[in-house]
Amino acid sequence: MSLFRDSGRSRSQDVLSSSDPTSKTLSVAVVENSLVERVYENLACVYDLTYGPMLHRGRLQAIERMGIESGDRVLEVGVGTGINATLYPADCFVTGIDLSPPMLERAHMRVARHKIENVQLLKMDAADLRFPNESFDIVYAPYLMSVVPDPIAVEREMRRVCKVGGRIIFLNHFMSQNPILSKLERFISPLTVHIGFRADLDLEAFLAQADLQPVSI
């Protein structure tokens, strides 16, 4: 999980070691929006039973590290089945977007079932956010960056709609720094996209190509 503050400018720092991370391949797997929609249409009915418990600890840590304050406007990019909706404080305002109608349908059901009044849900492409610049205090992408076709384009949109001084949070699996494990993740990544994620998204390359300065990882 990575946390960033949008300072309105970029700073360079050697976060991880590499000769030239800006030229590294983010992932060997190629995905399109049509594939993402198809995969998550199939996963919608079982997502909460599988990825729900497995990834819940990360969700709790992400919410804690956001430091949400009363009145904050939060954008959740890739809201899925709305599994985070019950975790937000009641005194903030949350907008959740997702590309998958079946996932959003389940999110609407969850929000209605729990009578959550501070969460609105919209169908939207993460790489083309239909919000004005600097609309949100916090922009959060839970388990999304290894799914989208172009992580850098999504990051740019997230940064655009985040207020200067706001917080950007990526909660995600990134490729291992262990050379043996990373080779395995590269090998299986073209297969794992069919169960909802790329196993080999390169954090070092992502930070460099997105020109991001992490506060914490």
C-alpha cells in the first residue's frame, strides 16, 4: 500500500534501486477494458466470498492510513461491490466509481442494505474521470492498478481530481523484489488477469513513470 500527498509538484527520490525504471515494463500482461468488464461480470457474484476475507486486512489498514477528517470528500476508484462502504466514517462524503455494472449493482444493494447515506455510486472509467480538477481531499484505488489497461493514465486522473495537499492511496499487490518470485509472477501474469489481476505490476517502474513521490509504502 502506498500513500501520497499531492503537493502540486513532483520531487525525485530513489525509492527502490534500478538503473532506469522509467523504461521498465510495468507488466507483461496486456488487458483491455472489455476483458476487465467480462472478468468482473463473472466475479461479481463470488467476489465477496473470495477476495473479501482474503484482502480485508489491507482495506482496514488503508482506511486507517487515510486519516479521514470530518467533511472530507473521498473518491474510491474501483469501488467494486462496495465492500469498503461500511468502513468509512459517517461524517465524510464518499463517491465510488466502477466500470462494471454487475459489481456496481451489488454495491448499490450493500449501501441500501446498510442504510449508508454518505456514499454515492457512479459508473465511470478510471482513466476518464468526469470530475473537475481538485474535487476530492482523498483519492483511493483499492486493488485496482493491477487490473486497469493503463495504470499511468489512471494515476494521472487520480492526481488531477485530488486537491493540492490532498492524499492519494494505492492499495495493491506489486511484483516481488525477490528475483525468483518476480520471474514466477511475470510467468503467471497473463493467466492471472482472467481471475482479476496482474501478478507482476512493477512498483518501481510505476512510481518512476507516474513521477510519484511516496510518503509511505
